[in-house]
Amino acid sequence: MGDVSQGIELPVVSQGHVASISEMVSEAIASQVSTSSLTVERLTAEQFSQSRKEWDQLLARSNADPLFLSWAWNYSWWSCWQEVLGLELCVISVRSSEGQLLGIAPLYLHTVNYSGLTQVTRLQSIGNAWKMAPTVRSEYMGFIVDSEVELAAYQAIWQYLNDQLHWDELVLCDLDKESRGYRVLAALARMSQCRFSVASEDSGVKVGVEGSFEHYLSTLGRNTRLKLYNRRNRLAEAGAIEHIKLSASDYPQFFQQLNQLHATRWGRGCYTGLSEQFHLKLLSYLPEKNAHCLLMKQGEQVISALYDLELGGNRYNLQAGYLEHYHNKVSLGTLHLGYGLEQAWQTQDCRGYDLLAGSGKHSFYKRHLGRKLTQFATVRIIRSGKNTAWYRLFERLPSKWRQKLKRN
């Protein structure tokens, strides 16, 4: 595809000027490749299960997130929750005329009943179950498209969704608002006279791994540096500290320890039932060197657990658990995170340590650890029609009326 145009820039999209870039998107798509030369199809469950090699090759040629949009993450999530939640697989693939995979939209369909007033067919990203059930949280969501034909692949997927599938609403959770995918989807929705809205927003923090770890520490505030690093000696006064990285055979033991520590602070484990099964399945697909299941012990007691995964030059801090009141001068969670950050600097080709979305129990502590703030948005794209008209009317009712109708 040597004739494909590259380097097309899109402005930041807000609700007020989505329309103003619609023509630009159309022209940009036309300048790349004709969508008529692309083949779009819906994968079967068997094709999805066997697509790992091609999926991850495409992922490496895309700007999509290397963890949350990996085949391992998506297939593990689907294996755990599709039957329990009654979901219908809707993974869309885009191929060139030569058969090369250029795009994937990892989606599913399900029906939502709004108090007997109407039924809405909803498309969602594999990895989240918005307004349905608690599952693990997947971030940086969107479609996976070859960066050389990004806009054309998005257009081909969008055209297939509109022409070949029945749906009323598309929900994509935790899109990066600065990503090109977010901006293109906003424009495509507007071009199709769909309602594009942001249902919720959240923030995450990513620490750039550059220079030396010592320089990074010097950029932190005094109290943050104290909690993250300087209190190591204070903790060691109570006894030698042992750091353990568990191997694959010990992953079940690790999650048991993590859940126990998490429960001492939050009253429940973080990964239980299907969530634990998901992570064990995910880890079975990843090289052991990419999984950092870390325990910190003092004497014979496990006092903290840190769960990080490393893919595509990024290290992700997925979860932590620790004894909150173990030492009155030491914040164990922040201290253990400091060890994880230091390891990131010692890892070849690691470019960033991602603390992901969500705040702490008492404050947004992550904001003190890094300067790069990621703005996440859960997006709803609603098509016009009879079903969605009732649906929008229902949502405008006062909360107590909606609850009463739901009970009825």
C-alpha cells in the first residue's frame, strides 16, 4: 500500500465542533484507500478464538493499546463473561484486497429492556459491561486499525455497522479523549446523524520512564518522595524486607494473597470469582517475564502485593493490596509502588508506567506521581429511531420515576 497517504491531522473534538471536521474526515478517508477495495466481515466464535497471531500482528502496526486491546485480554474477557451475561459476539474485521488484516472492532450485542416501554439493542466493546454487571475494567478502548490506513479502516467498520447490523446504541467505555480514534468516531457519528454524547469521564496518570530514576525522584514533591522512596529505611528498621516475584505455578497463591490484603482495606477482595478466572486465563497467554506478581514480606508476614503487567513498552499497574495500618510512619501501598516504578526504569525498552484510571480511597494520589494526565470518556452513540426515542424520553424522567418504573 505504498500509495496510501499518511500524516493526516485531526483537530481535538468537542461537542461544539464535531460537525466542522466531518468533511475533513471524508476527504482524509478518500485520500487513503477506497473502502470498496476492503472486505469487512463478522467473525465467528471459532475465527475469534483462532485469530491471535493476526490480531497481535495488527496491534503492533496500530496505535491501539497493547494490553487492553490485545487478543489475550479480549478473548479472556469474552471467555469469562459472554455466557453469564448472555452476550452475542460481534467482532468485525477489515481486510485488504490481498487478504491482509487492517482493522478489528471487538464488539458484542445485547438487548436492554427499559421497564417494558421499549427494548434497545446495544453494541459494546468487549472488555466492559456498562450498566450491566461489574467485570474487570478495560481502558484505552476503541478499534484496532493499521496506522497506515487508519481512517479508511474506521470508515469501513462504521459503514458495516450501519448497513449490516441492527443496533440502537453503541457504547465504548474509557476511550482516550486525545486519541485519533475518539475524534474520528465523533465525526463519523455526526456524519450519520447519530447522537454522540459522553456518559462519564475519568482521569488516569502515566509516568514517563525517561532519564534516570533518581532524576524522576528529584521532580517529586517532598512528601511524595518521602512516601514513595525515602521511607524504605524506616520500614527496614523493623526487620529485613523480602521482595518475591511469583512464577506462573504460583499465580493462584498470588491472587489469594492480593485478595486478602485488599479485603483488609476495602472489606472485600479485588479479584474473586470470574474476575480471578479472567486474570488467570489472561496470564496463561502472556510470557512469564511480562507478569509482575510481586509480594513484599517482612519476616514471615506478607505485608503488600503489587500486580503489574508489561506489554508493548508499557508497564501497567493493575492492582495493589497492603496492610493499611501496619506501620504508622510508612504508606505501604505507595512504598511498594515505588519499587515497581524503579523496576520500570531498570527494564529495557520500557517507556511508561501507567497508573490507569481511578482515584485512591482518600485522594487522587496518582496525580502527585506523574505529569501526564489521561482523560477517559465513556461514549454513547445513539441512532435515531422509535426505540431510541422512547429510550431518551425514559432517561429524561426524574430518577425516582425511573426507579419506580424499573421496579414495576
